[in-house]
Amino acid sequence: MGKMKDFFKRKSIKTAFTISMLACIFSALLLSLALSNFCQWGQSRYYKKYQIQFGVSNPEMVIGFDKTEGNISYQTPLNLKDHFTPTDRTVYNILGFLSVGVYPICFIFCIAVTSVLFYKRQLQEPITILDHAAGKIAENNLDFKIIYDKEDELGKLCVSFEKMRQALQESNEEMWRQIEERKRLNAAFAHDLRTPLTVLKGQSELLRKYAPKMTAEKVSDTSKMMYRHIVRLEEYVQTMGELQRLEDIMIVRQPVTMDALCRQFRETVEAVCNGKTFFCEVIGDEHVDLNIDTTIVMRVFENLLANAVRFAKEKIKVLTKLQDGYLYLTVSDDGAGFAEKDLENATKPFYKTVRETDNEHFGMGLNICKILCEKHGGYIRLSNQDGAVITVAFRQ
């Protein structure tokens, strides 16, 4: 029984329609023959009734043989229908008409019934589901699922519709994520600009009102302060422009071996580490082939390394491995590690850790790493283990 259900679930609409039409024709033929025979039987009952009444054994004809002439003679018997009552004659004629007319009537009836049943069994549910889904999508409501368990053509269409809904939902979520990210970025940018703008405004007011009375040394100090803040504003604008360009970066994957990538890591470390101890370890085969955008990976590595150099006491460690289609890169240091607040917010734009007191960095390094990793189909994770540990993943 289960196998039969599975068969009917998997059969195509064309197959179901063919089976339905064959069943319809067979049923119509049987029904037509049954009703036609019933009508003919009804007619024969009326004939027998009048045969008995008039004593006629053969109502069709009487066949005789003329011996003198040597010919067969045909005699017309008594026409029993002439003696039918008006009611019996009407019923008899109707039965005669129906004995032939039931064929088109039965075929039309069976086709109509089969069409209705075929629509209800094969078409009504998926069409209703797709119509409801189309209405939801038109209302920009993608928080639903399209579920239809048959594997026919409309079942495949429902699966395709569900894939389209999921793609639209993911696209909308990504769009909203980018909008929210842009809002946070603009808010952070506006917040960080407030201080230098306030300083510049105050100093310009000071110069406007008291410049004639100020000494040359005071004017020089004020102009230097304004210059520093102007340079800072320029750096902010440059950083914002770079961040905008990150959104348009295209990932270009190219083959490279793990040991070649690690050589690039070591070359970068030698130029940046400034006397701190560096360890680089590959988990697995060093000669395994990778399919990555080396430029993106190196850019992320340089940002992570710069962070590690700033906070490490003596040691920096890099682990690389290939697993489940991802290249994992872990950079750790023996510094103080992340505070609880940092673990949640360090990848946000313009965020500075609770231990950072300088104004030379804008807090964009980890945010840039996050954007680039997601562009490459991966992610970034922060944790603590005898210092800060940052793990990034890149999909091959």
C-alpha cells in the first residue's frame, strides 16, 4: 500500500491525466453498455406484455412457403406497437432513444466527473498554494514556507517557488543588514566627527574674536591644533571612502598551495613583528591546493597581524588549516585578550576596545576583516585563550 502511495506521489501530471482519461473512457463505455442494455431490456418487457396479451409468438415476421408457386412468402405480423397505450408508447420510444443516446450522455458525464476529480486531486492544492504564495510575495511578506509533498510537475514548481522565496528572503535580509550596518556606520562616523568639529569651531571662534590680541605663539599653537584635527577629518573621510569601496570588491579565486600562502605570511611577519616571537603552524598537508582570493586573505591577515603586534607581549601565533571546504586562519597573541564587551562589539565600525586610549586608530581593522571574510563566503570569530584569539574562515 505504501509503495502504491509513493508511486502516485511521484507520477507526473501527464501520466495521471492519461490514466484518468483511460479510466474515464472505460467507465463511460461500461456505463453506456449497461444503460443501453437496460433500456433495450425495458423495451423487450413492453413487447412481451403485448405478446402475451395478443398471443403473438413472433412479433417480427411470419415466413411461409407456397407449394404451388414454389416461392417463399413473407407476411407482416400484427404490429404490436399500434396497440400500445399512449403512455406505453411514449415510454417505449423514450427507452429506444435512450438505448442509443446514453453513449454520448455517459461519455460527457464521465469526462465532466473525471475533470472535476482530476482538478481536485492533482491541481487544486498546488494552485491554491502557489496563488497564496504569490499574494504573500506581492505583499512583501516572505515569512512563510511552501510545502507540497508530491513530486509531479507542480510539485517541482512549488519547490522552485520555495527556492525563489528563500533567495528573496536572504536577499532582503542581506539588504536590511547592509542598511542597518550603514546606519550604524553613519552614526559612528557622525559621533567621531563631533569632537574634531567642535574643536575646530571653538578654535575658529577664538581666532575670529581674539586674533588681534593673541601673541604669535598662541596663534601658531591654535593653528597647529586646527591642522591636526583637519588631518584627522581627512583620515576619517579616507577611511569612509575605503569602507564604501569594500562593498564593491569582487572575489577572484585562484589556485595556490598552502605552503606558498604560509611563505607570504612569514614574509609579512618579518616586516611587521618588530622583534616579537612568531610561530606559524599548518594543521594537515602543507602542499594541499587552495582555491582562494590570495589578495583578500593577505589583507585580512595583515589587519589581524597588526592588531596582534599592538597588543602582544612577546608571542604571536598563526594556525592555518583546510577543513570542510573552508580555509581557517587563527591569529592569537599573549596579550590581555578581549574584554566581554569587546567580544560583542569589536567587529563593529569605529569601535575601540576598552584598553585602547590612543586616537591614532579608528577601530576599523576588525570591521574590514569581517566585511572581507563575508565577501569570501566566510566569517570571523573572537575569543580568549591566554590572550586574544581571532579566527577567520574563507570558503574555497
